[in-house]
Amino acid sequence: QVQFVESGGGLVQSGGSLTLSCAVSGNSFGLYSMGWFRQAPGEQRDLVAWINSVDGSNYAGSVKGRFTISRDNAKNRAYLQMNSLKPEDTAVYYCNTAPHNLFDWGQGTQVTVSS
């Protein structure tokens, strides 16, 4: 069973930056495409960035140019660098396999962007 622990969220002003981290348990981290998802109150959970060994990193249009996904297979970690944050980026952020989650969700990390 693979488990995810997200961290790094917080309260930031519009235009600010945050870096999220995802610690992944299990022995097969390097085999999976990894993604960051987010869910705002009352909204569905959406994939915003994903990374794999075939075609690199990909982004949803709403975050392209502002967010950067990366991974460290030796440390079983995935990261999301978020720059130029906007109030509409406010959500709980989760990591999981991408484009579809194969495992249970972690607790997520709250990102709140004030205007």
C-alpha cells in the first residue's frame, strides 16, 4: 500500500510563493507518474500538475507558467513550487499517482491566498 503525506501549505498574500512537499511510502515510487491535485470548497478535486519519465511535466492551463512540479526518486518525494499565487489558488492540495489516483488520498495541505 502506498501512502502520501503532504506538507508545506499555509497562508500567503497574492503574488507570493509556497513550496509543497509530498512524502510517499512504498517501494515503487519511481514507477508511477505523480501528480498534484487540489480541491477548493464546494468544488471537485482537479489535477493541476503531473510528472513522469516519458514526457516530463505537464500542467493545467490555470497554473502553467506559475507552478513547477518536480520529484526526487531517491527520497520518495514530490514537490510543487508555486509562484505568483492568486486567491483562486486557495484549496487543499493533495498528491497521488496521476492522471488517476491509484491509492487512497492523504490528508492534504491547505493553501490559502489572501487578496
